[in-house]
Amino acid sequence: MMTKRLHLLFFLVVVAASFQCLRQSVAFTVIVDPAADFNPSATTFIRTSCNATLYPGLCYTSLSPYYNAIQQSSGKLARVAIALTLTKARHMASYLSTLSREADYSTNSRAASALRDCFTNLGDAVDEIRGSLKQMRQLAITGAGGEQFRFRMSNVQTWMSAALTDEDTCTDGFEDVPEDSVKKDVCDRMTYLKEFTSNALALVNSYANREMA
């Protein structure tokens, strides 16, 4: 009798736990399912806007998941593009920091110097992208138009251009370094980051041109 009761109790516990997991699964699906509030107009807007960039495919695939935040706003599109670029740049800076500690360049001073310079340049780029995002967030509060808008947009355009130059300088520093896996990996990753930065700058310019026309 005691064994049967234990089996019955175990069965009820399993059923209750399964039911609770099912409820949580359904609730989670409702919350995160992007199809629940899919906005084709917003994704079309993003695709069309990305045609103004040098890397439209990357632009669309990286930004379209944020269609709810972007809607059909050029300002929000540029702001999200900068925020995404900042995230990529920070990840790259973290990678370079780790690499500079782990890589054995004791026999190749040029490679070690290039890596240090690249890290410094990327640090400058991160600061410039962060400053650009701060300016864009201020614009979201103050709105478009007027001298304040022109001033902030000029800052964003200048800093994003500078960030792209700093990223170019990073890869340029490896030109005289002998080919190896570290050089290839760094340059490939930096090229990928530069594509994000270039796209963000193009979207910023499109937004500025539209609002200041």
C-alpha cells in the first residue's frame, strides 16, 4: 500500500511539473515570437534605407531584427546602427586586449607594435562611437531641426568618420607584418567591424541629409 501511494505521489508531482513547464513554454513563446507583431512596413523601410550603404546585405540582416524599435524612423535606424556598431567595437577591443596578453610576439617586434597600436586606435574609435551614440540619444529628446540639431549631427558625422579612420589605421599597421594566423584573424575581424561602422555612418548621413534638406 505504501509503495502504491509513493508511486501515485511521484506521478502527481511529475504531472504538475510538466504542466508548469508547458505553461512557461507557452508564455515564453508568446513573448518572444517576432511573428506575433511582425511589421512588414518597418522591414521594407530598413531594406530600402540600407540600399544607401556600401554593405546593404549586412545592413539589413543586422538591423532588421530591431524593426520594432526602428519602425519607419531614419533617426531611430541610425541610432540603432550606431549602438550595434559600438557593441561590435567593444567586443573587438576585448578580443585585442586578450590577444595582446596571450600572443607570443617576443620574436616579432613589428607584430607586437602593430597589435598595440591597433588596440590604441580601436580604443579611440570606441570613444568616438560612444560619443556619437550619446549625441543621437540627445537628438531623440530635443528632436530634429534648428541649430542644435545641426551641431549635434555634425558631431556625429565627424566622430563616426574618425572612428572609421581609426579602424583603417589599425589594419594599415599590419601591412609590414609577416603573414600569420594572428594577423589574418585581426585584419578579418577589423574588416567586419569597418563594414558596420561604414553602414552606420551612411545611415547617419542619410538621416542628416533628409532633416537638413
